[in-house]
Amino acid sequence: MRLFKDFYENFVQFDSGFEMMPQLILTCEDEKHMVETFKQIVANNLVLDKIKIYFTTDLKQNSTTLDKSFIEFVKDKETGKFKANNVEIKLLG
């Protein structure tokens, strides 16, 4: 994750062959593994400021459509705690 953080913080168009900053999606084993992974990212101060990190699982990638297979962790403004939100994104045209 430190390498990802360095890449995104110092992204320069076409420097690494990318025209646009690529989206980071972490594929985890299950929902519990997503939470554990996110906790490690926060605990080690590896949250990325320039993009959102989306999470998914192996099984979610087997569905007929991937539009609703992503999770984003967001901080609740009232409690200050993170919660998982399902997000619908279209990454490919």
C-alpha cells in the first residue's frame, strides 16, 4: 500500500503510461477481509487523498453485472466512525 500511496501522491500524466489516474480497487476474500484491510490502511496512515479506494470480493465479481459490486468506506460526520457504503460506479464505458 505504501507503493500505491506514493504512486497516487506523485502521479504525473503519461509518466507511468497512464493518461488518467487509475482507479484503485482492492479485491478481498469476503466482507470481513474488506473491513480488516481497511482497518490496516487507516492504522498505517495509508488513506489516499486524491482518489477513493473501492473494495469488492471474489464472489461479487462473479455476478452478471459489476455496477453494484463495490464498497466504499466513508466516515460518518456525526459519530466519526467509518461505515461501508455500497456504491454504483461505471468504470468502463
